[in-house]
Amino acid sequence: MDLVWPLWVFLVFLAAFHGGQSRQDDVNVGAIFTLGSINGKVSRIAIKAAEADVNADPTVLGGRKLSITIHDSNFSGFLSIIGALQYMETDTVAIIGPQTSTMAHVLSHLANQLHVPLLSFTALDPSLSPLQYPYFIQTAPNDLFQMTAIAEIISYYGWGEVVAMYSDEDHSRNGVITLGDELSDRQCKISYKSALPPDPIGTREDIAAELNKIQMLESRVIVLHTFSKTGLLVFEVAKDLGMMEKGYVWIATAWLSTVLDSNSSLAPKTAETLRGALTLRPHTPDSKRKSDFIARWNEISNGSIGWNPYALYAYDTVWIIARAVKTFLDQSNNISFSDDPILGSFGKGPLNLQALSVFNGGDMLLNDILQTNITGLTGQIKFNPDRSLVQPAYDVINVQQNGFPVIGYWSNYSGLSVVTPETLYAKPANRSSANQHLNTVVWPGGTTTRPRGWVFPNNGRQLRIGVPRRVAYLDFVEQVNGTDEVRGYCIDVFLAAIKLLPYAVPHKFVLFGDGHKNPSYNELVNMIASDVFDAAVGDIAIVTNRTRIADFTQPYVESGLVVVAPVKKLNSSAWAFLRPFTPMMWAVTAIFFLIVGAVVWILEHRINDEFRGPPRKQFVTVLWFSFSTMFFSHRENTVSTLGRMVLLLWLFVVLIIDSSYTASLTSMLTVQQLSSPIKGIDSLITSTAPIGFQVGSFAENYMIEELNIPKSRLIALGSPEEYTSALENGTVAAVIDELPYVEVFLSNHCQFSTRGQQFTRSGWGFAFPRDSPLAVDMSTAILALSENGELQRIHNQWLRKTACRGSSDVDSDQLNIKSFWGLFLICGIACTLALIAYFFRTCQKFSRHLPEEGNRSSRSARLQTFLSYADEKEDRSKSRSKRKRNDQQRC
């Protein structure tokens, strides 16, 4: 709100009637309050007490006198402006006030221009930014912290939505905006904002009209941010409308605690209207100075009003100014004023604008104020870099029949606690949810049970629950004999969950669909968002596009898309023994038999007579040895270490292959085998065959949008009978549908089978409007049904069918190379390493043998000699004698 020009209009108007400048030794300070208000009364008393205490101590101002003049604005912004302008004519170094944030926004422009600091402990609007208003200082915790405390209380009790009532002026309006931001950070929100006329002009009729609107809403948590006159009237009207009864939650900001603290004996009727409400009070730690001040309160107030924390802040604000002025003077600065060059540009005229002067030391005094670090009645007084006070905290108060006890505390350091904040400051900060606590609260209606915080809107109107009027798979949802009654698996789950809720849910089922075909479930969910239905119950799949417009409960049944296709029986044949392995598996196994036989022959040839002889005999030996290992019946002995190692490893591989083959063949010969050209969703996508889907299912959109299947390939089918006909006559190659439907379908149609794996994962749930608390409670109830076995009982009652037995998928039973490639890899590596080691050792022996045979010059001759040497039978006794002679010669 930019009120600069209206401000200068008032300034010019008033300057015409005042003239001259006063230069005195007194330190002039102004104060602007509505003295008829509670805070105005206690502030006047505390300010005058502080003035007297400062002047009684000559060491503070060095002999100067602190002179505080209090101006009564009398609930008028106009009078507040007049008071501020009057102070600017009397060489005022600082102003305490104004009392309201609305006037703080206005007068801060004047303070910025004339360099006079404004200090307020009641104008706590969070939007009063020090960047925009550098000369405005809040000497009490601003409403950012109060709204954070309220948001944490709401989150602590688990409420998701609140109603905010506020006076339609800057202070309350900006406070509610801040509350909304804090609630949003905690996954909560303000569902409705109720604006009241500015205090104190609101009437009973205005308030009743707003409360009647709130009664029609869902949320029963009401935050009241206003001032004392309007606030008390709201509670009075709420009591008359039955809104202070069980089920409601009222949280009032600090205005209510000032009423309770400053009025020691509330009228019984007023006290009754407040019972059960929560409110906050700025927390001030106990100290001797505070106790002494409270002890003398009756004397300085003449018993006219009780003290509240804002009296303490008023007292401390005076001392903040006094200490800052002392620092200012101790730095050899003088209190001086000069004409404002902007006002001087108007020249001398009848308005005499030169009566308003600029405080020359205003920026230095402002800096001294911000450097304050003292202990006052309210505790430590120190400003953070953002000008907020350190360690803001609040008492949480519950208005009860016998008083208004403190049920806990909130601090910006540790959150909610039943321990005083100053105790927690000495410990490491811990704001985890497990460490947030408040004592027992007596809520409206006298109950100590936490209110649910919401009701069904429109004062108990029955929930309109949309139910799909299905024409197929009636075990899930079925209309009863043409009536409005419904039954089925989904209905029984819903009714069982409703019974577990701690409150009644009045409802009626409304059928959706024409009864000739299954309705569109996307349209059903959309009708929740358009407020045609309050919920939807049935076989509703939880898919992404539906969750964008509605909230779903926890799934009560697993679902997902599967492929159903015709299958044919595979009868036993002369070649049935080949089925356990795929062709690739057979080929790789045969190759490895030959490889291992060849490797063992190479390793044994020079030293084992059983692997020697004519080439034809050796070839037959290799083949015989290779394949006889399949039955562990090989008769040839292996004598080399490398040969035995390779053979041992190969026999282990053969054992695994034999066992797997036997088990698979046994299964295939004893269980009926089914086969189909459709292997799963991948083979279906790559084909051009038509695909069936159930009318109303999300499968159609999924296949088009996610699988990129042309719509021309899709054929809508409305019932299991249509499934059967289309699959048998070839109208469709396969049907894609949700798993629960498929299970029911296959229980009666054994000529079909699922192909491949389930390729989506989802579930069925009940749909509610976005952010509906009933969705959360129903999810909890569904989990309880699952844990106690009731959900399974309902499933067995409606959906337990006799499935086709003795069938399996031959394609999935065949063993392929993927299952054994690790074994073959290990065996291949072992053979390779053995050959390398054998070749290296043979080369070493050949190099020792070569001098005895003579050196050959040609490479081909040398290779021929090596091959001849490798083919010769090794005389192991001769080799041992030769090694023995060599050893003796070395010795």
C-alpha cells in the first residue's frame, strides 16, 4: 500500500498550524497508542514506569531527562498521523509505536524521510520489511514466528486443512498469508479465508454471516487472527451457533492471551464462550527483575488492569531507546536537527513546512539501537541480522473451566515442548517429530480426545458415491434386480472399511452408466472433480492420469495388465525327449562334449597309452570318451594332473545338466503342455494381429499412448462371452485386460491362458476429491482389513474360483543357454588355462631335447621336429634319470 502522497497531504496541512523549533536538553521520545485498548492501557503504564526508572538513574543519560509524550490515536489512523507529525516538530529522537501494522506502513515513510526511528512491539506484521522501512524496528517477535507456531501445532495434531478468520486490514491479512505459507511447508493448507470488518467496527450480523458459511465447510479447525473486541464477539456468536461444541478446534492468536492476562475476572458468560480454545502468549522467561516489576504492577496501575507480556515489551522498549541514546552521546554525538531540503524547496509560505526537521543523528541512533544486547524483563534483547529478536518463543495456553493453564511451549529453536525454552537452549536443537510434545488439551465440548478436524460438508448431507453399472464381471460390482442397491466384492470391501472408521459416514450409492455397456472409468473419476460425486467405489484402477484429479485410497487388490491368448495342447511324441532343452542349448552342450574330449586327449596323448595308437583309433577314443562322460561311464583313465582337473570340472557340469534335464523332462511328461504363437506383450506388439480389450478399461489408452499400438488394431469387447468368441474365431489374436478380470475369466475357460508376465503393476482403490481426509482414514481402514484377514475373507467369498489344473507353458519350461552360461564359461576357461600350461611345459622339454637331435636351420624343419616330439610317447623313467644326472653334476 503506497500512502506517500496522502501522508504528505496531511503533513502540509498540519505544518501550516505549527511553527518554530525547540532545542532543549531533554531527550524527547513520542509514543502513539490507542489508550482505550488493552495493549494501549498496559503500554502507557509500563512506558511511564520505564521513563521514571531511566530518569532515576543519572548514569544512563548523563544528567539529561528522558521525556516521553504519549498520543492517543483512539482507533483512528488519521489521529495517528497527526500525532506523528506533532512529534516531528518537537525534535523527537524516536517514536514508540504505532500500535497497528496499518499505521506502521504509513508512518514508516515519514520516519524514513526524517530519520526518526520507530519502535513497535505491537505492529508485528511480517511484511514490514527492513529493506523498505529501514527506520522501523519491531521490539517483540513478529507474527512470522507466531504463525509458524500455529502451523506446527496444526501439523502436530495431524490436521490437513484449516479455516482462517481475520480482520480485513494489513496486520491480520498479512499474518494469514504467512500462516498459509507455513502450513504449505507442512503439507497442510488454508481451505477457506473468512474476512471480517476491521476492528472494532465489525457487527454481530457480519460475524454470524461468516460463521454460517464456515458451518457449511468440511474443516472444523478455525484460526482466529484479529483483535480483542472482534475476537470476543466471534466467540460469543460461535457459542450461540453451536460452534464451541465437540468436534470444533479454535486457535486464537496472541490477542486472546492479552485479554485473559489483563482481565483477572472475566464475566462468566465470556469465559464460557472461550472454553476449549487454544491461544498463544509471547514467552518471557522468569527472572528476579520480572518478578519485581510484576510485584509493583498493582501500585503503578492502581489496580486498573492486569499486566500482560506487552507491558514488559513496552518497558524494555523504553530501555532500548535509553541505552541507545546513552551510546550515541558517549560517542561525542550531539542531538541536533536540520531542515529537510525537500520541504525547503517549497519556499516560505503559509504552510510553514520548515517546522518539520530531520534528525541529523538518526542513522547513528538507529545503528546503536540495532546493536542492543541487554537483558530486560522479557529476557535477552538482541537483534539478528534480519532485525528479528533472538530466541522467539510462545506459551501455548488452553482455556479451561478452572483457568487457562500453559500446556506447552513453542520456540524457534526446538519447536513444541512441555519444557521451557530456556532449558532447551542449553541442549542441541532437536526438532524431529518424535520430540514434539504438548500436554493434554481440553477441547470444545469438554473432551480430551483429539478432534478429527473435519466433517462431511453441508452439515451431514449424505455422500454421493458413484458406482459403475457394469454389464460383465458382476462379481465385482452388480446392480441388484434393477433397483438402486448394489453388491459385489468392491462394495463389501468399502462397507467393511467404513465400519472401522471411528465416525459415521452417511452415504448413498449412485449408479453410473447406461446398463448396456461398461461405463468409462475416466469419466467416473472426472465426475468427482466436477462435484457430481463425492467419491467413487468399484473396480477402479489407480493410474497416473486419474491420480491427477482425485485422491485414491490404499489399493485393496493387486492389479495390472496381462495378455490372454488361445493355447493348444502339446501331446507326447517320438521327439518329446528333446523338449527340455532349446536347440541352442543342445548345440552348445554337444560342442562342449567334443571340446572337453579333445582337450583331455591333448593333455594325455604323450603319457597315456589309452590315448595313443593309429589316428582312426584315437579319433574314436576322443568321441567315445567325450560322450561317455554324460553317463559317467568312460573307461579311459587320466594320469596327468591337468587332465584330471579338466575332467573333474567337466563331470560337475555334466551332473548339473543331467539333473536339470531329468527334472524338466519329468515335468513335461506328467503335466499337460500348452503352446501358443503369442509369447507375451513383446511378441504381440511386434505383430500386426488385432488385440481385444474390455470396454471402459484404461487398457485402451495405455496401449495407444504407452505401447504405441495403432488404434486400428484395437477391438473393444464387452463381456467374457465376447472374449471367448473373438479369441476362438480369430477376430483377435489376444486380449489385454486387468489381472482380477483375467483370473475370473480363466477359471471358466481353460482353452485360454496368460502369455508372458504381467507387464504393468497397479491396484484398485476408492476415489475421493483431492486432499480429502476421508481418503486417508479409508486407507488406514483397508490396511486394518488386510492385517486382520477380513480382506482375504471377502475375496474368497466373491472371487474364489476353481482354476484350470494341470496346464503349463512349454515355452517357459524349456531350459536355455541363459541358465547355464556361467558353467560353460568356467569350463571353457579351465580348458584354455590347461592347454596354455601344457603347451608351455612341452616347449620347455622340447628346448632341452633339441641339442640332442641337432640344430635345424629351417623354421619348417624345426616345427616338424616339434610336432614329431609332441606326438612321441614320453619316456618318463628316462626323463627322471636325466634329471637326476643333471642334479648330480650341479652338486
